[in-house]
Amino acid sequence: MVSTRSAARTRLHWEIWIVLALAILPSSVSAIVALLETSLQHATLGDGVQQINPTTSTFPIVDLLRRLNWIAASLAPVVLAIWLLWTRHESGFHRLGIDWRGPQQLGRDCIRGAALAAIIGIPGLALYAVSRLVAMTPQVVTSDASLTATQITLLLIAALRAALLEEIVVVGYLTVRLQALGWSMWKIIAVSALLRGSYHLYQGAGMALGNVAMGVLFAWLFLRGSRRDTFAKRQRLAPLIIAHFTLDCVAFLGYPIAVALWPNLF
């Protein structure tokens, strides 16, 4: 007869796979297929083009509705992950460290997030430039050359969607659940980082490895917690979400400027 403890562990394993299957794994498979397609179509990866936020229709209202529907649907697993972490004594938001209890804490999270974005963003941009120069990554088109107010709004929402989905599921939820299974810190960090790299493979191996490095840092920061935080001596995901959102906003909205300044790279 299966013990209660064994049954609980089995259920937790199934829960993790279900959440990942809904939130992340399809993107990982799509990234691998996209990389394969680019490799088959072009002599080098540098000749390929990958679009992140493509227009879905020539009719602006149809494009708007489709993209908003896709964003809303992709955030459903995020809501599920938070709900699954909810207990009688503690909310899922509090367990993940995305609850704000005053302007000081919000300010502190924003400062940490902005600093982290700078630490990640500058080397990331350099890595992309070098990868493009040596034809190891395709051209990654993050937005249209000209941006309307509606497109800017959609890109900001898309950046928020990516930050919430990736950080809440790949870092927060996965870490909490693997800790419950007794996994060691570095094993959790490795799984989280490799998972992050897998759904960035469409950008080529070099950029995927860059995202693995980012994943190592983010997972380590979340596991390490915030020991000096006077508001909550626990893991906080909020600065990571803010950092990710900032990075994607710069990448999405700054693309037309980058193309104008460095057409051979972007």
C-alpha cells in the first residue's frame, strides 16, 4: 500500500509537470523547432530572422484583439501557479515575495530590479552584438520599425506578460515546489537556468547560454533570499520581475533606435 508521504510526492511531481506543460514546455519545443528550421533554411544562423512580437493582421483592431487574447491565455498558468502555492495561513503572493506592504518596500524592490536589469542588460546586449557579428544568432526582431501608441501599449503588456510568466513559474513556483521535494540549492538553480535557456534556443546557442547565466543569477538570488530586508526576511521575486520587465521594455521599444544606429547588427 502506497504511503501518504509517497502519494503526496507523486502528486507534487505531477503538479509540477502539468504547470510546466501549460506554461513553459511548449515554448521550449517551439524554440528548438525554430532553431532547426533556421539551420535548414540558411547557411548560417546569422542569415535567419526571428520575430518576437509579430503583427497578426493587417486590420489593427483584429491584431489588437488577437494579441490581447494570446497574452491573457498565456497568463492563465501564472494564476494557476500562484493559486497552487496558496495555503490556509499564507497567500501565494506572500510565499513568492510579490506582495507590497508599503511604498518603502516597493521603492526598494524597484531599485533592486533596476540595478539587476543594468547588470544583465549591458552584457546581454554585448553578447547579442558579438553573436551577430560571428553569425551565431539570427536577427531577432522585437518590434516594428515604426511604433504607434497602440503598438507601444501592446509591447509594454507583452513585456509584463513575459516577466510574470517566466519569473513566477520558472523561478518562484518551481523553486518552492522543488524545495518541498528536498532538492538541493544548486540542483534547483541548474534546472531553472537550463529551462530558461531552452525556450531561448531560437536565438541560437550563444544567446541561450546567456539566458542560462541569467537564470543561474536569478534563481540564486531568489533562493538566497533577502536577509537584510526589514519588511520580510524571505525570498522575494518582485525585484526579478521588475528587472525582467525593464529588460524587455528596452529590447522591445528600443529596437527601432538600435536598427537606425546599427543596421548591420539589428
